[in-house]
Amino acid sequence: MSLKNHLNELSNKHRALEKELSDAIAHPATTDSMLADIKRRKLRVKDEITKIEREVQHAA
């Protein structure tokens, strides 16, 4: 998989996690630990996106 495709997949995953977080916030039964888990997963994806973008910039 090329880096561009990988970045696109990660961006899609990040958007999906954003929607999941939004839905969880709107649902009254969602616990704080559930929200924290979604936020952690979203942050990990964002960190990976940032890392790859930096690698691409340094390679150019």
C-alpha cells in the first residue's frame, strides 16, 4: 500500500472515530471511560497521520 493510500485510510478511520465519538456523546448511557477510549484511539490515528506526513515532507 502506498503512503498516500495509507494516509487516506487513516483519514477515513479518523473521521469514523469522530462520528463514533459524536454519537457516543449524544447517547446518555455512554460512560466516561468509553469516551476516553474513543478519544485515545482517535489520537493514536491522528499521531500516525502526523508521523507519515512528516516522513513524506522529509523525503521530498
